[in-house]
Amino acid sequence: MIKLVVTDIDGTLVDDNKNLSPDFWETVAALARKNIIFSVASGRQYHILARQFSPIASDTLFLAENGTFVSYKNRELFTEALDLDAARTFIKIGRRITGAYPILCGKSSAYVENDNEQFISEAGRYYEKMQRVNDLTRVEDTILKVTMFDFADAETHALPHFKQYENQYKIAAAGKRWVDITAPTANKGAALRRVQQLLGISSDETLVFGDYLNDLEMMREAKYSYAMKNAHPEIIKAANFITDRDNNNHGVVYTIRRLCLS
């Protein structure tokens, strides 16, 4: 019996225009009536997730910033911080990548030091709280991750600049334009495993959905692990199942209704 449903957002729960399925809200309400917990696991900031899902935020489990900040029923469960000195090293590397922009993701806010309008507009879709500062290396906050926004292809352009640190930190392409860097033990899968322990829910009772490389560890923590039909090949390889429909045809909601509500 499924007791926990966990889904990524971009490329997974929403279509390419960032729209939810018309049946989303009723589907989540139906899950709640069956005492099935609904969870969002995203690279997005907690503050924007809480706003975007405000009608259900008081009952939703949020694995924000790739599992580095976890909240349930409006209460913080745990945080997995990134060492501040390491974050500053990654910022300095990121500054040297042409066409890429670093974002320092803190617990209180996200921070940027560039005012490129296109970059700010894109980043604003994922960060509710964002401050422009003169020097990211001087920011004092609990740091959750460093993110690189890349106008080229993040996996082939920005990511190789951080390859030398892959054995020390969690570094993953989080979409076609994003590279996320977190503490070595921080990822969506580790956060999900910890949540399962706290809530007394097993992997056999967990349903997850994902599409990109920052969802990889999460696929290993659920018996019902679904790669989106449109997912990265590595996610399809890691998952136990593949959705019948892609994100543009609302494969998450369709699969939830088939598995949990039929």
C-alpha cells in the first residue's frame, strides 16, 4: 500500500510551460482523504514552493533545495548545510565560466551578484527570496547549495568545471541550464530516506517521480520509482518503472490516479 507520494517539479509534475495538470488539486485532495502524504522534492527554494503550493502547504512535505531543507506541515524537520568555505570556492570557479551565473542558496535567501536581466528573470521563477549583493563570498548565512545557471548546456558546459570535486561534494546537473552543488551527503534520496525513517514509512510504501540527474538517488529509495517518459536516460535506467505519459501530458497525475485512487 502506498503511503507517500514524492514528485519532482520541473520536467515532471509541470509541463514545459510550468503548468500543473487541471486535475492536480483534486488529486492531492483525494490522496489526503486516503491518508497518503504528498511531497514535493525540488531544487527550488522552500519559500517559492510554499507559495506555489499554498493551498496545500500546511499538509505537504517539502524536500526543497534538492533535499537540503526539509519541512512538513509548516515545520522544519532538518537542514543539510554546505560548508561556507567550500561554497566560496565554487562561487570563484563559477565566476570564470562564460555565460554562466552563480547563485548562493542560503536558508534565509538566495543571493546573486549579477544583474543580467535575462538571468534575474529566469532565477526569479525558482527563488521567491533573492537578494542582489556586491560579493557572494562575503555573504553570511546557512548555505544549502551553490547553483550555476548556464545559458549554454549545463551538463556539457558548466558541469565539467567542477568535476575535480565530485568525490568530495554532490555535484549534479539539475536541468538543461542548472548545476547544483551541495554537501557530500545531501541529495533528494538521502533526504527521502531520512523522512521515511522519521515517519515510519518504508520504501515499499513510497511512490516517486523524477526526470533529471538530481533525482537519481531518489529513484533508489522507492519500490515504485517512476522515471518520466521524457526523463534523462540515466534516470530511466535507475527507475523501476516509466510513466506512460510525459510531463506535457501530466504523467504524474495520471499515474497517481491509476495507482492510488482507482
